[in-house]
Amino acid sequence: MQFIAIAYFISVGIFGLYYNYLYAQENGFLSWLLFGEIIATLKAFIWPLIEFGFINF
């Protein structure tokens, strides 16, 4: 179980960087600076649901 948790949190870190980059590219730097970190981090925690199509953002 510990291996799965470690693998999940590593992937959250990777997808956190990915979603931060996407948010900054789509909405601009100032918007990312104000809201992007929060939104991108929340999206990173639910990345399997987003990437496999269960939730559409």
C-alpha cells in the first residue's frame, strides 16, 4: 500500500507542474499568479479522473 501511495504522490507532483504550465499558457501569467497555483494543485490531486475522462475541465 505504501508503494501505491508514494507512486501516486510522485505523479501528483508531476501533474502539478503540468497543470500549472497549462494554466499559465491558457490564462496568462497574472491570472496564474493569482489563482493558478490553487486550481492547478487541486486538478493535480484528481488527475486520474481528468485524464481518463471521468471529469471534463
